[in-house]
Amino acid sequence: MDYQDVITRETAPMMTELYCISTDNESFYYCTGSEEVQFRGEIWRPAAINRSAFSVDDQLGNYTVTLNAPISDVFARYLAGNPIQQARLAIYRIFEADAFQPVFVGKIKGSVQFDPDKKVISAQFMAGSMILGRIVPSIVYSAYCNNVLFDARCGVKRDTYKVSITVTGAAGREVTAAAIAGYPANYFVRGVIEFDGYRRSITEQNGSVVTLRLPFGADFKAGVNAALYPGCDKAPGTCRDKFKNLRPAGNRGFLGMPSIPDRNPVVYGFR
């Protein structure tokens, strides 16, 4: 490094990166460094967040960045929801002289990864301009349903399947409630539990106990009230028997092709 490089580095303004993570109904504001930052009328709080370098795929034109953050109630909800909520990310660089520079604006891409050993969540975001340029079919040929349970195209009413419970035990990812035992095995698997505005995916069900993908915080304990919603494996039999929604009136219900061959006849021939 020569003399001019040293001078340039020493006289460069101090820089802080700001991260805004938002969904349709709430936003969270974080910053690097150890002190809060006031910017655009919001308070951006210090957090142990880091990101990858920006990556560009020359063939697909994708412009992406990966955000890494420790497990907390804020970040866990994107991993624990079913389906994962659509999150947006905006990154700004702000300098001492009140100057700022937008760096990135995009949406979450694919799934969120969780490292249980390091207790870190990693999420990849794709720039908004690239998302608009992608061609993504809304329906694909599949033996399983294309809909998300309780969405408008599915047509099943969410409140109809709500099960209110009083928690009698909460130990890590396991939740106990007497009402759970009154439902068939795996009735709530792939479903969710809601408490105080937060959601967690249900991965197992055994008697009066359900196991969550991630635990709730300290406020979730014996005596609190919560709501359970069943899950769907998107198979036609489940739609017919569990939700009575295989062929309802109107243009809703099961949206899959159960008779589609599971072996490509062009490759394997007919039997």
C-alpha cells in the first residue's frame, strides 16, 4: 500500500450498513456497529448481522446476497412459518456526513437455512429487478396439489379448522395440551401453532404432544392459550378425506394431476 492509499483510507468517511427486513405488515430495522442510528424517521438497532458479497450469475442474470443472523424471535419466524413468509430486504450505507447510498433491494429467494450448532439463520435474497425478469409458472404438472392450504385458490376456510388449546407443558420444541390427543395421528403435522402473533411449524405429533420446528420464547409456557391448525401433504386423498375439498362447488379445491404417470413413457415405455 503506497502513501496515497494510506491517506485515502484514513480520510474516508466512517460507514455503517443498515438492514431493513419487512413483510406485508411489519418491518424491522438493524444496523452494523454498536450504536443506534436514526435514519428516515426510524431507529435502526445494532445487531450481529453479516452478509456475503454480492453475487451475479452471468447466465441467469441473478443478483443475490446472503444474510446471516443469530436466532431470535424476529428472524425465527421466517424459518418457522408454513409456508415461509415472503420477506423483503433493503440495504443502505450511511456515512458520517449524513450521506447515504442504497445498496440492495430484493426479496427472499427459496428456503431459509438454519445451523443448529451455531444457532444462525441464513437467507438468500434476490434483487427485485431480477425477480421481475424471471418467468415462473403459477401451476406445474404434478400429482400433488399446487395450492397452499387455506389460500384463495384452495378455498378451505382457515377459521373452520382452528383448534384452541391451553398449553399444559412447554419444554423446548415440545408442546403439550390435552386437546391434541383428541385428533387423529399426524393431524397437525405440517400445520402450525400460533401464539401472540408468532407462528411455528409442527413437525411431529404424538398423543397430546406436538413437536415444533423451532421453540417459542420464554413467554410461551404452561397456562397460555394458543391455536393449532392442521397440515396438508397435498395428496388427493388428504384433500378428499381430511378437508372434504377435492371437488367443491366453484373453481377451487384440489389442483393437481393425480393420474399423471410417475414414469416417463418416452424414456421407460408403456407397461
